[in-house]
Amino acid sequence: MLLTLTSATAGEVFTYIGYVLLALVALMIMIVIHESGHYLAGKLLGFGIDEFAIGFGPPILKKRNKKTGELFTLRILPLGGFCAFRGEDSEEGEDDPTAFNRQKPWKRLIVLFSGAFFNFLSAILIITVYFTAYGQVLPVVNTAYEVNGQENVFRPGDVILAKDGLQVNIMTYDDILGTFDDVKTGTKFKILRDGKAMTVTVTVGKYTIEDEEFLEEGESPERTGAGIIYGAQSVKLGFFRSLGRSFGFSFFIVFKILASIGALLTGQVGLEAAGGTITVITTIAEVSSTGFGSFLYVVAIISANLAVMNLLPLPALDGSRMVFTLIEMIFRRPVPRKVEAVIHVVGLVLLVLLAVFLDIFHLVRT
């Protein structure tokens, strides 16, 4: 990256800086959405809120609500934010009936979950806009041959929407190949043909590839299967179909994230697959340079990523706080507040150090 910047023109450097600023704004918006989830849920359930902050470090702007006493701040480091509930991390203020730890555990669980929930909702909204404006990458039939001497149920141009009732989603090349894995006679596909959705039932049998361009040298044209040649392309979908499919695609992203975490923990992938805050900003900036559509797509994935990561039972994250709350519900007594606070502080320090290490690791590799 340093070599690239030193060899770039002044215009290119300023353009890249602009993309970095855009990435910072996108990251801050996602964080504000997350903290707004906590804030709104807390307000609805009667929690006392001391401060809602955008960014970390010393405040540069302050505004206090005279009625509620809530402080709204904009801080100097645009790399995070927080919603500080009264008495959340200490026993101070717990004599106040609106204090966080004075609230019923089920209320606290809702408040803790709401941040990730808002990130997930924002991912759904962004994906809906993306699918409507730019399209979803889906398998598309290029060529259809007769199977067992009978006309194929597929037609060139058919877009594959679902297989046996399960929505088809594409993020990697393997997802494309997996569309027709384990296809047998009777498998049902929901397709989009000439703008209309319909269901076709596949017949698997013998067919002959008539186009030599699809054959490698010496390869036999005789095959057994569904009798199609297919690829993938971006297909624009109407708003309501995009909205409906955005839910399934969002859960698909969550599955991919969890699978990636599992692969990282088991050593199936290396540390290059992970990254800290700077790596995220750099990724958004680089993708932004390829177009607004790509920017939207990556922001949607990172929004879903934030939702998943914050629900993991790691100290300092919402998932860990939810675990402590569940312990209190089960055993009818909380873990000592000071012990929990220390665990969260230590966890936060370790997470920050891990993020810094991963960013340095990426920088060294480049």
C-alpha cells in the first residue's frame, strides 16, 4: 500500500483519501445504527441513559437533553461509539430505579440484543436496495438440451430462484456449482422466466452436448444429468421480490460468517481471512473505488457481520453481557458486578489488541 501511494499521482492520492473518508462515514453509520438499537429499546423499556456517544476519545461536541439529562456527544476518534446506561458497569447509581442492573433480566436481554438486531435490519434494507437497483447474482441457464429424447423443462435465460423450496444464494464460485449438486428426477426448481416466477420439475437422464465449445479435447459429448449448461449473472429483481429475498440472503451471509469463524478457529483458513478496524476501512475504501453498487454490497455484508460478531459470547461484546444476564435468570442472582466489569474491561483490551495485531499482520503481508 505504501509503495502504491508513493508512486501514485496527487489526484489519485486525494481520491483514495476520499474513499477512506467515505469508508469511515459508512462504518460510523453502522455503529450509530447499532447503538441506536440499544438506545431506542432502552428508552421504550424505561432504562436510564447517561450518554449516547458517536466515536471515542475526548468529546468535540456536546448536547444535553434538559428533560432527561441524557448527554449526546460527538468524539474525536471516529472508530466506534457507545450508549451508556445508568449503572451498567458498576454498582454506582444502582439505587436509581431506572439503572440498567435494576431492570428485569428479560428487559436487559431485549436491550442487549437490539443493537445486533438493528444491524441485521439495516443489512436487509441495504440488500433490498442493492437487489432492486443492481441485481442479485444468480444461476442462469445458458443452454438446454433434450433429456431422454424429450424437451427439457428449462429454457435458455431461465433464472434459478430456489431449489426444493430453499432459496438459492450466491457469494462464491462453489455456491454456483452447488446449485445443481444432488439433482435427481423430481427435484423442483423455482425459476424466473420472462419476468414471471414458475416451478419446474427436473428429469435426469441421458443428453448430448451439441456445442463443441463446452467440451474439452477428447471429452465425450454423451452425458447424464439435467441437460443444461449454466452460469451466473446479476439479475435485477423488482422491489417486492428483492425485499422477500433479502431476508434469506441476510441469513445466508450470517451462515457464511459463522462458517468462516469456524474455519478460522480450526485452522482451515489463515489469519489473512481476518482483520481489524483499519482492515475493514481499507476494504470498504478499495471496494468503493469500483462503484457505488459494490460499496452497498460490502456495507450490507459488514452490517450483518457486526450483528453476528456482537452476539458472540466474548467479553465486552453484547453476547457476553447476554450470557451474564442469562446466568442471573437461571441462578436467581447475578455474577458480582465488579467481577463482570473486570471481565468486560480485560476482554475489551484483548479485543483491541487482537484488532491491532490483525491490522499490522495485513499491513506486513502487503
